[in-house]
Amino acid sequence: MSATTSRDANPQGSLHTVVSRRSFEDWIGGPPYERDLYRWPMDETKHAWPGQYKDIAVQLAWEAWCEAANAATLARAAKGADPATE
């Protein structure tokens, strides 16, 4: 998933939330976690995982952060689409 600057913005025509990598990095890099935020360079010829975090725990946390944001967006959309579920 690509990151942009707005956590709550949706790409036009999509129910997927565009997640802020900066918000995530502020959270995971700050106390009490203070994890390293190093990412593999974007050179696909030299690195198998370009752009991903070198620390697998941070990478998995990033992926979970993105999925949680998308799940919340889908839940809001489902609520709005079917008033009987409110």
C-alpha cells in the first residue's frame, strides 16, 4: 500500500483508506515502542523488499495499521449503505 499524508482520505472511487506513514512512524518510533524505522532502498535490482521496513515487526505493524484503517472505512461504508444495520 502506498502512503500519503492523509489518514482519513479515500482515493476517488475506492473504499480503501490512504494511510499516513508519518502518523504510523510517529506512533511506532515513539515511546514506549521506540522501534527502528529503517527501510530497504527502492532499488529492486539490489534488494528483495524495496521500501519495506528492515525490522519485520515494524513491517507487520505497518501492514496491520493499514488493514485496520481499511476495515474501519469499510465498516463505515457498510453502515451508510444499509441503514437497517445501524
